[in-house]
Amino acid sequence: MSKTNIINTLIGSKELAIRLKTYLKLLEHDYGSNEVKKLTKNIKTKSRVYKSLFSHLPKKGEIPAKGVYHKWYGVHWILYVLADLGYPPGDLSLIPSRNFELDWLFSDQHWLKKPTIDGRKRFCASMEGNALYSLLYLKLDDGRCSQLADRLIKYQWDDGGWNCDKKPKAINSSYNESLFPLRSLNLYSSIIDKPEVKIAINRAAEVFLKRDLYKNMHTGEIINPKWIKLSYPPYWHYEILSILKVLAEANRIKDKRCNDALDLLEKKRLDDGGFPAEARYYLGSAKSNISPVDWGGVNKRKSNPWVTLDALYVLKKAGRIDLTQN
């Protein structure tokens, strides 16, 4: 198959969630376009992916069957995946899930046990980051999102990121814990114009950019081989496609320090124009890490539509691909 057919392939997918994300991310439609309105009508029940995700969310008067953070059935993860997929904002049926998520994040049990060691607050900021992003994107803010953003900014480490490592010798931010706060604060900044938010975004972006996204600053070697393997969804795991996507959203993808990672991504493109899933972070043990959705598994020789969508979006934003010709 020629690379010129990849958009047609995605648009023609039987899975409506793939088609929706293609229109939104690659063809730059909004939710008011005729194509998107037709596609999203009853998409919650017509899409295999959305139907599965929603089946694990609590309805009014129910409690989450798997808890808030259970991997990957908890409302925390399902809300984040819905937002990442581009599920249409404003669905009031998600309010019970929103309430469980925020009540958990603002509970004493969650927050008061987070220690401060050597002047650094140690907490898994990916939790606050994922929640802030999903609730803002899905337009479910009940007034508490600003408190999540304030928490992230207040406890940002000196080097610009965040970390939950309780060892005193841990003085550098965690990539895993810093990626999602960066994404959420960027979205927050597009809604709330505050200088301190922009400063926090710039500082967080530098955590990754100063290392070319995946390299040791001193040796230039790959920090972690897992980081250069493409996946979807990566959940809380860090990898180059995720950070490239976040930097594309933040209009920082043309920073020259992204070039090596972009070169690496381009080399992974297959003959049909798509990109493979090289790793997966679901379908683990019988007790955890089981996904409510089959995202296609791992096959380095076969295009994965979910990875393909994100990769093409990144390359498009970087000016490295013309989707009208490729």
C-alpha cells in the first residue's frame, strides 16, 4: 500500500474513535463540522472502544467497581484515555466519575501522606496532571481544576519537573511524573492566562528539551531503551512519541532539540504510511494492567492505527509531512 493512502485508511476505519481522531488531529476539523457532528452522533454506543470504556464508569448513585486509580479500569485512567482520544466534551454522564476523581485527589488520604524531603515535595504529579488534562478537555471542571494547577506549580522542583521518589538522593525530576503535568498546564494556560503558568510550562519543557528528549546530557547516550519504543496508550510510562505529542500541542515541536527524536520517529514509518506499536503497557497479570480495550498489541511490521494517529500528528505539527500528499 502506498503511503499516500494512510489518511484514507484511517478515515475508512470501522472504529469510529479512529475516524474521529483523524478528523480532529490530522484534518483539523472541530466538533462543529458536519463530518464530526455526524460521526459523534451516538458514538458512545456505536464505537467499540467508547462502548467498552463507558461500560466501566459509574453511573449516578454507583461507586467505581474498580476504584479510582485501578490500572487500567479506574475512572482516572478511563477519563484520561477518553480525553486523549478526543471524545466530545460536555458529556454530563461523566460527572459521577469526575466527582470520584477529584474527591480522591483532594482527600487527606491521598495528599497528607506526601512527604517533603530536602525541600522537595515527593508526589506522583502524573496523577494531578492526568486529571487536570482530562477534566479540562472534557469540560468537566467544577472549579477545582485551578487548585490542581496551583498544586502542580507550587510544588514544581527546582529543575522544572516533579518526582515521587522518597530517597533523599533523588534530586532530579522524573520523566514519567513530569510529562503529564506539562501537558495539563499547557491546556490550562490556553484557558487561564496567568504568567506563572507560562513560566511553569517553560521550566517543565526544559526538563526534556535539554536532554534532546531521551539522551544523557553528558554522554549523549540513550537514557532508557524503552523510551524510544512507540506505544499506545503509554498510560504513565514515558516514551518519545508521548513527549513529542505534548511538545507539539505546546507549539515547541520545532525547537531544534526535538530533531533527533523526530528523525528517529520518521525512521520507524512503515511502507503503508503508518507506524507500529513496539511496546505495550496493558494486558499484564490477571490482577492488574488489564485494559478494557484491545489496542492492537505489538507488531513491529504492522501499522497500529492509534500509534499512527499520534505519530502523523507530531510530524505534521513539526512541518515534516504534508498529509495532503503523504
